[in-house]
Amino acid sequence: MNIKVNGRHLDVTPAIRSYSEDKIKKFEKYLPDIAEVIVTLSVEKYRHKAEVLIRVNGNMIQAESVTEEIYASIDEVIDKLEIQVKKHKDKITSRRRETRQNTAAVPSEPVIEPSEVFIKRTMMEMKPMSPEEAAMQLELLDKQFYVFTNDKTSDINVIYRTASGDLNLIEPVK
């Protein structure tokens, strides 16, 4: 497992680095095939932020925490990640037990709200996956939507969570 600890507006001391690495290493017992872990620690006035991104088998698990102390932020983000990692492992093991069933999500017309401010640009590789795998990624990343390439149609699709908590799939019309 490759662990990278970065600091923004913060010098990463050996104590902070070893504390972060020791906390991250406990995830090896849940997911032995973790490829890379990126820990980003930042400080802005009294806000100490810890962000962790775990890459495992082409999937990403991400969490962040903001507190008034950097060690507390690390502890809190580790607690959040532990929940997500256990959920990921449970989904994978339950998936192996079940037979794969192709269930097609019924697309509906989403309400598209105009974006007021461009905040952050994220570039990522989109590996082909089924809508079920994309739903799992959406859960793991704890986001409102996920963009992916459909493995059957090779089209770009978007899966998103509605206000009621349901998942909807957007597919292009040919």
C-alpha cells in the first residue's frame, strides 16, 4: 500500500506523518488490495482539514473532516472512512454470493438547475461499469451524483440521488 501524506499551508512533521500512516494502515485488514492512499492535511485559520482518498480495485473511497485540531480531524476522517470501507467490503462479499441480475434503472427526466459558480474541476478516468457498480461508487464517495461510462452501451451516463433518497440514471437518447 502506497501512502502519500501532503500538507497545504501546513508543514507535515514526522509525528503527523507517522500518526496518519498508522491510522491508515488499519484498513489493510479490511481491504488487503489497496493500491494507493492520499492524505491531504490543510490549515486555514482555525480550520484544520483532513481529506483521505483510498484507491482500491479501480474504486475510490473518499472522506474529509474539519475540526479545530489536526489530530482530531485525522481521527474523525478515519472514523468516517472505516464506515465506508466496511460498507464497501460488505457490498463486495454480498455481491459474490448473489447471482448477478441485470436490473435496468428506469430513467426519468431530472430537474437541471443552472450552475452559478464554477468551484472545483475534477478530472478522473472513467472505466466502463454497469449502473449497479456506479451506484456502489456513488455510495462509497458519498456524493450526490456520479458520471460513468456504461459498459454495455459505451455511452456516458450519470447516476444521481434525488431528495427522497432514490437513485436515478440519466442515459443519452440515440
